[in-house]
Amino acid sequence: MFEEADIDEDGTLDFDEFLKVSKMPNLLAELSVKNRDNRGLVQVQASRERYFGEELRKSVPPGVNSMAMSQSQHFSMELYESRIASMQRFVAMTVMFHQMGMRVQTFFPKISFGLLGYRMDRTHSIMRIATTASPVSGADVRERMDELRLMLKIEKSVQLIERAWKNWKNDQKMIKA
């Protein structure tokens, strides 16, 4: 959207360009997409960042902590994980297991002089292999662990206060008696 709003194509969105874009009645419909292929599909430019978030880290205003930057990228990372990373794992596992099956298929005829055979395409494996990521991210687990640690500290503190109060109460009874 930024590239579409940058009318003079100088790499920045100045105030006049911002005003012109903000006064459009239907902002998304009015902006023309410049990077469409011959079928009309928008072509997304590949990132030239060495790591995800490099541009964000370089352009962040002073005083913004790294946790805020990380949280701003959470949605992008969820999209990446659910669309690309899980598919990459699936393809890798499929290729790996196909290669293993192919080795088994070629192994038996070699050692039995063609007497024993195994056709990979005629067998059916019912083995189930988890190829998708955990539905809980590492950050969620870390937050939950911190929460549990805090709850444990609170429980121990309450128990300590309770024991001290009972001891004090017993001492008061002993003094009166």
C-alpha cells in the first residue's frame, strides 16, 4: 500500500501524498496496484532482509524496547508458521519417508538375488506422523511458566503468613494462660 501511495516514487510518503490518499472515499479501491502480472495477480516482492524484522529494527524510534518490536511481528510469524513452515515440514517428511521406503524396496532384491521383493507403490502404511507445529507457541509456554512461578511464590507467601499468624495466635494463648 505504501508503494501505491508514493506518487512521486521517491521512497517516502510526504504530507501532501498522505493527505491525497487519506481523502480518497474508498482508499483500497482507488489505489492502483503497480505490481500485477499479466493475469492480474498482485506479485509480492521478496524481502531483502537478512533476517525477519531487520528493517523494523533499523527504523524503530529510540526508546522502543525489543519486546514491543517482537509483539508487532507476532501476526506475521503466525501466518508464516501456519502457511509456509508447516508445509515445508510436511514436504521434508514426505521426501524423507519416500527415500526410506525406496531404500527398503531396493534392499531386499539385492540381498536375495531377486527372490524377495517389495513394491513401495503396492503397500499401505498406517503410520501416523505429526508434521505440524504445536498449537502453542514457545512464547505462550514461557508466559505460562512465568505465571505458574508467580502463583507458586504467592502460595508459599500465603502459607508462610498463615503459619506465622497461627504461631502468633498460639503464643497469645500461652501468654494469657
